[in-house]
Amino acid sequence: MLPFYKKILVTTDLTPNAEFAFKHAVMLGRRNDAKIYLLHVLPQVDSTMRGYLSSVMGENQLEEFEKNNMEKAREELKKELDDFAKKELANFPEDLARFAGAEVAIGHPVIKILETADRLDVDLIVMGTHGKGFIEHAFLGSVAEKVLKKSKRPVFVIPLPK
């Protein structure tokens, strides 16, 4: 049986090349009459930086700052993602109708991508990759590569143009 995609999750890092992977997902969505979801993950502040900030600001003030500002940032980014999709699909109303919405998660990108894919029960994950050089890849790894290794779903990795 040939695969049929009803729900597609597109991850984005909000770089100028983000539309490239999104356009691939739109074409897949068009071919399969699939719903398209857009996801951006805000990474959490690492423990070292959090410890430093806590010592400077005080734990209670840091928690209050995070609570107020992270939610505001999430709302602004969600609006930016919605606007991005609407702009990209403005001339294609049938594709805009397939856009099921945008989400902004906070946490480790790989974990949040996989959790969102599970929660939405998507059939496919589409993501771009920057094609880092050997040195950067060896030390930093790749979100796309980690998602590929850990996902139980098909993952289309789109190399972004330089």
C-alpha cells in the first residue's frame, strides 16, 4: 500500500530560508489533501545560564520574568508563524484552507518536535537542514538528524539553499 499523508508537521527555525521547507510541505499537502501544522521550538535557557541569571536577579524575580516574557514571546511568535503561512499561501486559497495552525513550544527542539508529532498524530514531519560543515556537525549535532533517528514517523529533510 502506498503512503497517504493526512497530517503534516512542518518545523521551522524562523530563518529566511524557512519558507523553502514549508513550500515542500505545501506541495505534499496538496497532493495528499493533508492538513499542515507549523511548529517552532524556543529552546530553554541552559542550566548554567539560568544559575547565573538566578544569582544576579534572584530566583523569584527570574521565575516571574520567565513566566511573563516567555508567554508573551510565544504569543508573538505564534502570530508571526500564522502571518507567515497566510502570506506564503495568499495566492493559493485551497492550500490556505489546509493550514491547520501554528504552535510554539518551549524546550528541547528534538523532544518537542517528537511530542508535538505524537500529540497531533501526524503522518509526516518535514524539516529543513542547514547542511553544517563537518566540524560544526561533529560538535553541535543536528536537530534534523536526531529527529530522523528517534522518530517513528517518516521524516522529510529538505536541504536549504545557501
